[in-house]
Amino acid sequence: MTRRWEIPPTAGLPLRCRDLLGSSADLADSLARQFSIPTPALPCSGTAALVIALRTLQQRMPGRTRLIVPAYTCPLVALAAHYCPPLQVVLCDLQPGGIDLDEHQLKQLCDESTLAVVVTHLAGRVADVDTAKRIADSVGAAVIEDAAQAMGALDDGHSVGLKGDVGFFSMALGKGLTTAEGGVLFSRDSVLHQALHRQCRHDLPFSLRWELQRSAELWGYALAYQPRGLHYVYGIALRKALAQGDEVAAVGDDFSVNDIPLHRLGAYRQKVGAAALARLPDHLQQGRNRALRRAARLNTLPGVSVVMDRPGQQGTWPFLMVIMPSAPMRDAAMAQLWTSGLGVTRLFIHTLPDYPAVAPLLQTGSNIIQAQAFATRTLSISNSHWLTDALFEQILARLKAIVASPR
């Protein structure tokens, strides 16, 4: 019997009715105070923030035509290059069993034609920016911190996004803080930071159509972001896509270049975001406590590991990224859990070359064997407070049985 409820795949901050009335506080100023970052620009999405960052860097470093990105990341990261010609996307492999860029390969890829290296704080974990910055600096390239899933994460006591040259967060639906799409863009370099703001003003007009659509989505999120509502707005579509064998549609990463509108974040949604922001620190701390307890349980399973932070880092935990012992075991787990309603899913189905919309933007030739292994062995478990300890134990029991069975 199908459950009439669905645990969300991420631990987004639920909106309250009074949030929809808005706040008199300025969202950009509030974000700056909350995270000790320069007062950010607020484009319409994290992807738009990346487009603006790339265009700004292109003006500062004309003639550089290569963008190095992790081979396993959101397809929108690569698709952003479409709006920044003549950029070509170069893939860098990952370190074994983790999210950091492969240091040896990054050294080989970086040269005087490199505009920037994107370091992704995947799944809210804090990636190694220091190594990427050292290598990029040696050839005069910039480092962009993709912290779309990591608003509130700390690296050596400071917000992620401040070690690199440019940083950005996402406020998409299901993120820690949402404005039904929205980006937070900033730089620790005051001159570059002002250039980002100028580029936003130049490139991002106000769009009434998009603002009305996103505002309606924000109200829908406030109403439906709970287990019973998510059964209808998420669970039914998930099961339909899986029944058709379309795993990409099931996780929602079937993007194209047409999925990147460019406009500014409207005033009403900023007021809603500012109202909800006050609750974000407690939400993140509760999620961190819950995730660390559960990660410890998962890490006791033979051959299973959860992607964790290193000492000195404090990531956010929208979900737990779990690496299974083998691809067949991961697939067996997904066969049992993907449609269970328990918030188990996959982050991105493929490495970037396997998305047809992305392939034309790529400069081919990189060996990405570790990223491919990561893609085939990982699953994610929601860190939502609606996933109770009893429900988590059900997931744990199924994973324990799978890894105990010879395959």
C-alpha cells in the first residue's frame, strides 16, 4: 500500500504563515550580519549568481576561456557557461571517496587560459578550497566557491565563500532558507565585490512575470512542504518518473540552458526570506546534531561511509551523502528505498558528460574515474526533522541487510 506521505529529500526550513507577511528587515543586510559576509547581491538563483560571477571575471581577465568544474556536480554549473561565451567547461576528477577536486589532475588542467576553478561544497560538506586556491593562484585564475547547498557552513571559523575569490549560496526550494529560487553572491575582495553588484544591476532586470510565478511557488512551498503535501507535489511525480525508467527526471536534474532565467530577486520574496532567516541558526544546529548521530550509526555498517567534514570545518546537513560498498549494493538499496517515502534519493544521476544538454559545452579528455565511481555508489538520506529516529532505523536496517548479503 502506497503511503500518503513523503519525507522531503532535503532538510529545508519550513515557512510559517507569518513569514509570508514579510519582514521590514533588509534581506541582504541580514544575510551579511548573520554570516559575516559582505552585503551580497541577490540574483534570481544560484545559477544566475554563477553566470554573473563568470561574466565579471571575464571582464577582469579577458582572453581566458576555460572553466574547471568538478566532474560530479549539478548540471546547471556547466550550463551556466552557455551564457558566458566563449567559455569551455573542463572537468576535474574527484579525490577517491570524497568531494574534493583531485589535486594532481587540477595541477595538470590549470594554465594561463583558465578563467576560474569551481569548488563545490557538495551536500553541505566543506570542500578543500585551500588547495584549489593555491593551484589557481599559480596561473592567475580565480576560485569560485559553489556553496549552493552550504549556506551557514563554516571553514576555519568563517563562512564558506570567503576563501575563494567569489562565493554564492542558493535559496532554491528545499534549501536551508528559500525564497522559491534566489541567489546570494559576494566576494571578500572589495573591488571585485562591487564589480559583482554592478554586473547584477546591468544584467538582471526586474521581471514581473517571474516574480509572480516564484511568489506563487513560495506560497505553495509554505502550504505543501510537509509530509502529506509532499506526497502530491513530489512523491507522485517521483514514482511516475521511476515507473518510466527516467531516473534523471526522478531527481529533477533534467536541465537545459532554457532553465536559467536571469533577473533580480524581487522585494516581496526578499521580505519573506528576511522573516524566515531569524529561525535558520537553530534549524541548522538541530540538523547538525541529528546528522552527526545518524552518520555515526551509518559509518558502523561494513564498507559504508558518510561524507564528513574535516577538523576545522562545520558544514550544513541538508541530507547525508552515503557511499555504499559497491554500485550493485547502492542499486539494491535504491530499489528498496527510493519509493519508500523515507527521503532516500540520489543527488545527481550522472557525471557531467552523460547529460546530453551539457556535453556540447565540455572540453573532453579528462579522466574522471573517481567521479564516476562516486556517482554510481552514492545515495542520499534526508536530514529532515520529519524523518524520525524510528523511521531512520528502518533505513538503517535495510542498508544493514543489503551490505550483509554477498553480491
